[in-house]
Amino acid sequence: MKNSGLRFTFLGGVNEVGGNQILLEDFTYNVKIFLDFGINIKNFNEHFERYEEPSSVKELIKLGLLPNAEHLSIENLYTNYEASKSQEYIDLETNVDGVLITHPHKDHFYGLSFINRNIPIYTGVFTKKIISAYSKCSKVSICNNYGGLEWNLFRTGDVLNIKGLKIIPVHVDHSIPAAYGFIIKTSGGIVVYTGDFRMHGPLSAMTQDFLKEITNKDLGKIDILICEGTHIHRGAIESENNVEKNIEQLFLENPYDFFLVKYGRLDWDRFRTFSLIAKKHGWKFIITEKDAYFYYLMNKDKIYESMKNPNIIDDDHILILSHGNAKYGWQEQIRQALHKKKKGSRFIKYNEIKELERQFLFYITSVPRDIIKKINPNLKGAFISSSIDPYTEEYIDNNRTLTRYFRQQGIPSYKVHASGHAMPHHLINFINSVNPVYLIPVHTEHPLFFKTFFKNSEIEVLVPDKNDEIDLN
């Protein structure tokens, strides 16, 4: 490192998967920024039942879900939710210069609801659209409070400048669109923060773009690599192509009348895979209005060619489960979009499900698991668990619990999956290519694996505990 002072405080995302909250302080530039500001969703759901809200920021701090700013050199990190309901309320000045969000999974952005409105939020254009869609689909609450945030949006190729600190965002492949890694030019050297990424997805070329930027000779030596390590302890040879092949094989040998499927709502690759197979075999694919709204936004504001299809408006094999009159603006939006194209017949009500004779897939993540009671009891079906990694899901629905429930109903279970995170061999090869001076693993429950893999390397592995400070001069 050059003669300067950098401090990293790891407030979340170390020795755990999810909840990344990393405070980077550059004392030469007098800059304080957060790298992600998520909440560990698994831990959150251990304390709060579905639809249950915390009473205050203080409660979340006490539970360790949000950092205690009183122990940091930070002024006025949080907004006052109750006071913010008043039009006259203005947040106090703060010395935090920004929050950088890598991608729109809640374990990386959920804490933004509580942030002081004077703190700029830096994130991708489409990342913000997805966060906004989440917000519109839920009631306003202490955990869904994104009004008044100061958004600063970027795309790959942009260079952000925060008081002399330069940040280069570069897209990466993940199980959700609009995921980025950051190359940060500090006063003391180059810091790389990967966010979450993989090398085996349909858009793996984007992760290669990130790696090319990092290893560009003009950039120079990477001083610090803060790297996700979700699957450093176990791997699989998998890909979305393999998911498609395995589901296709199941369809070719299929004795069932219907499938219930579970995957992450914003796993666009998985949605596309199921939809294409359903369409190919002449099956219907049932999703909820909320799912349709998200996919409609992705079609409308597509950032990749792969997001053109499936098309929520044009694909008639996709049925949309509606419930009562439209209560929210997003419901009106998706209903009007289909009715405008004279596609209103594709809406299906709950009481019409029993009229379906056979050959349909039902996406169940956002509907009650007892949906089975609404299906014609004379039909035989199976459950396909194809979830993204559970710590990123909107709600934690334990797959074993679902499997056990469906088994009691005479419904067998299958698991067909490809992770949104890099495999061990990919992580090792990626780190060797970057060849940083210091490696700091985050987003993993097994950081000591990194110590083992690089013990005979010139790379120095630093393994912080939660709330640890690392000073590099």
C-alpha cells in the first residue's frame, strides 16, 4: 500500500452468508462509504414471523441486524421513521458520503429503508428499478421505506467520483439481473469488491468482463480483494443448461398431470427455463400478478437480449392468478397492460384452479403452500424445488418443510437447481488471476477455507469477525 490510511469495518457479511455491511474509510480523501447495506434475511426471519415488522431501528440494532453507529465514527446514520412521516421533517447532516449497492437481493440492500436521507445511494439503473418494484408491491412500513432516498444511478462503463475516491462498476453474472462488482481507486491503492457472482451462468461472459477489467495491466496491482465465498466449502458441476436438460428429461418421462415449482422470483434464468419448457410441451404456466408485474418490468426495461423472452404480454401459455379488485397501482399497471393487448382472458381466479384438467406448472413461492387444496383432487402432481440460495429470498420457506408437507399430500419432490454463486474451483481460479496483496473473504460461513487454499501463496488472507476493523497503511 502507498502511504495513506484505509480502514475497513466489517459490520455484516463475515462468517455468515448475506447481510453485507462494509464500511470503507479513506482518511486521505476524508471519505466514508458503505459497500452494500443489507440485512441477513435468514437471521431476520428467525426473529420475525412473516408479515411481522420490527418496532424500531433500535430493535434491529439490538438484534445485530443493523450496525450500532454509536460505536463508529459516524454521525446520524439512520432516519427517524416516525418523524419522517411528517412533511416538515428533515434528516440531520451526516458524515457518510455514500452507500454502494451491488445488486437487488435483500441481503445486500434491505437496510436502505432505515438510512438517513442525506446519504447518497449509488446503484445500477436496473437495480434501482427492481428495488422500486419490491417497494411498490408491499405496504409502506418501517422495512419498506424507500421514499426520499437520494439515488445516484450508474451503468457499466461509468466512473463514480466521491471526493476523489473513484469507483468503477462492472456487471457480473448472478442469479438476478443488474449485479455489479466494484473496482475502487483509493488514495492507498486498488480495492476490488466482487459482490455476489458466478462463472457458470448464461451471462458468465459478464463476469469475465469484470475479471478483464481487474487484471488490466493499466490498472496495476490489486491491493485488496474483498471476495464473496458462499460455496468455497462445496461445489457442483452445474449450469442453467443442465437445469433445462434435467427438467426436459423429467417431462419426457413424465407421468404427472401438474408440477408445483419453487424458485426465486427474480431468478430470470430459472423463470425462462420453466416457461420455455412449458411452452414447448403445450403446458400452461401459472404465476401470480405480483410475479407478472416484476417480469413485465424486466421485459419493458430489458438490459440484456435474454430478457426479451419469455414475454409476459405475448406468451399466451402464461396464466396470471388474480385475486379480487385491483387495490394497488402495480396491479392496475399489469392488468391494463394485458387488457390493452386484449389478453385479459389469461387472468385466472383462485376458484377457477379446480377447473384446470391437467398439464400445468404452478409457481408457488408467492402463494400459500395449501394451494394444493384448490387443485382438482383427481390429478396427480409433483413438486420441483429449484430455489436460488435461501438467504436471498423474500421469505424463508424451508424446502424440507415444503417437501414434508407435499409428501403428506401424496406429492413427490424433485430438486433441480443451479446456484447463483461461484463454485470453489471458480473462486480459487478467480482469486489466483487477480493475485491481490490482501484477500478478505465475505458472504461465507467457511472463511478458513481461503486460508487453507492460499497458505503457500503470496496472497495474505485476512479473516475478520463481525465488527472487526482492519487498518491498512
